[in-house]
Amino acid sequence: MKSNTFHYIVYAVLGLLPLTGIAQTSTDGSNNAVPVQVPFLNISPDSRSGAMGDAGVALSPDVNANFWNPSKLAFLESNDALSLSYSPWLRHLVPDISLSYLSYAHKIDERNTFGASLRYFNYGSVQLTDNQSNDQGTYTPNEFSLDASFARKFGENLSLGLTMRYIRSSISSISFAEGSGQVNKPGNAVAADVSLYYKKPYGNDNLFAFGAHISNIGSKISYSDVGPSYFLPANLKIGAANTWNFDETNQLTLTLDLNKLLVPTGRDSTGVITDVSVPSGIFRSFTDARGGFSEELKEINISPGAEYWYNQQFAVRAGYFYENPSKGGRHYLTLGLGMKYNIFNFDFSYLAASQQNSPLANTLRFTLSANFGGTTNVSK
């Protein structure tokens, strides 16, 4: 990939194209983009939720709750769980961009669970050239985050979670950036998440669940010793799910997630807000849209999804993702399958969108997970 192509991809992933929740220019010529860096932190990494319209905050617990809602880890049935997900990214633009996700959970006892995960976004190999198009070698830009989570049950229905995160973003080489006035060092940041999960059985073996997850509350990130610092993609996600067990063989879950970035929308003369603190920016994100409350509502993404299990061995999933046209305009159907054999689960998802409407069209995700180590007695 040439350096100019790489810059196009970086701009796409960072929000100048509608890829990760950051908006386009609106029809009146004003730019309504919410300016953040490292938006890979909010990309759905696993196939189960990826097949359900990117909804997962209130789904039944699995090891990928490390991303969606770490408090759910307290309700895992197995003592240990491990999952690996892989997704080729923007394949119709470049051939070697990918997102990988490794997630692990261990039940300390019947109430407490530890989780850890690694997210790695690989931008592929970039061919560097100088202003005279002379070969300057290659570079492999990447971003990653390391997470550690702790979840605890409070009674039989409620759990809370806390996550600490280290983030590193290396999207350009120092030698390539010299004289360009752009990136000249990797960006580093730390962040924390807080989460909640509540479930309530009712009727004939049915279950209602609610979840909330506030993620990426942390330091700003900078790519220069003298340049500005940018907001992380702090994010609020709330959701509900209802599961019906019709009989011993057939199970259906319907879920709905609502998602909003907790980043100030306004801009200064440089095009971004940099002179407010992170807590102030979070509170401003609810009130600073130029169009008032009606525009604030447009910043909420909607993700309905459905999952059907047959005999707890074969799953069919579908979902839809909607983002307001003035805030990015992503809207696509997602589909997927799941299979369970012994301790192993294999999940696959497909994003169905036209390439004219979304660079994410035909995105595939693959997830292999295992539950092992026996089970811990669930406290009631």
C-alpha cells in the first residue's frame, strides 16, 4: 500500500468517512463529525454481536463480554473461557488491514471474575516515499489496547464491572513524519470502563436482561510533543434483551442497544475541541450539538438484533445498525451463524451493505471460543 493510500485509509478509519461512528459533512455544508482518535476501540470485534447489528451489552454472558459489558463476566457458567476473533477490514479498498481480538475470563469464585483482552488493529504494510517519490522503505502502522477487568455479583440478579485499559497508537513512522508537521511519535493513553448488568427470570423459563457500559474514560492522546491532545472515543452503551425458551429445543432472543459517543461535538479554530477536560467533555457531549436537543438525539445509534438457538447447538442471527444520515449515515444489515460442539463455539458474521453506501460492505468476522475448567456453583 502506498503512503498516500494509507493516509486515505487512516482518515477513513478515524472518521472522515462513515466507518466507526464519526460523521460526515451535513447537507448544509456544516461538518457534524465528533472528533476522536483511536476509534478502533469501538469497533465490534466478535462475530456473535457483529451478526446482531453490533448489539451485545445485554446479551447472555460469554467471554467477549470483556468488550461489550465486563460486568456480565460474573455470570459466566464455566470457570475459564477463551476466545479469538479475526476480521479482515476494508478488503475492497486494501488487502491487508485486519482487526484481531483475544479475550479471556477466569472465575475466581462464585461471585468474582477476572477478565483480560487484547485488541490489535493492523493497518497493513505501507510503502514510504519522500517528496520526490524515492523509496523510503516500508512501515507497518498499528494500534492496540490491553484490558484487565473485574466483575462481581451482588445477589442473584445484579453485577458490576470495572475495567482498566492501556492504549497505544502507532499510525506513522517517525522518519516518514519528519518535516510533514503530522504524526511524529506513537500515541499512548490509559482509560477505564464501568459497567452494569441486571437479569430477571420470569414466566416459564424466560429471561429479561438490562445492561449499561461506559467505556474509554481516560486521558487524552497526542501524537506530538507540541501538538494538540485528542479525546478518546468515550462511549455510553445501554441495552435490553429478552430470551424466550419455548421448549427444550427452541430458544429466541431479541435485543436492542442504544449507543452515544461521550465526546464534545463543537470545535475551535483547529477543527477540534482541545481546551476542555475529559469530565467536562463528557458532560458537554449531551448539550453542545449545534441543533439543540433534537440533534443530540441524532447522535444515538440504534442496533436491534435477534438470535435463535436450536438445541443449544446451532444458532442463526440477524441484526440492523442505524446511524442518522447527518452523523455518518451508516445503515446495514448483519447476518451470522453459530455452532457449538462440546466445549467449543464457532461463530461467523457477515455485514450486508452495498459498496456505494458503506466501505464496510461485505465485512466478515470469525470467532473461535472455548469454555473449560468445569463450572463454579452459581450462588442464588
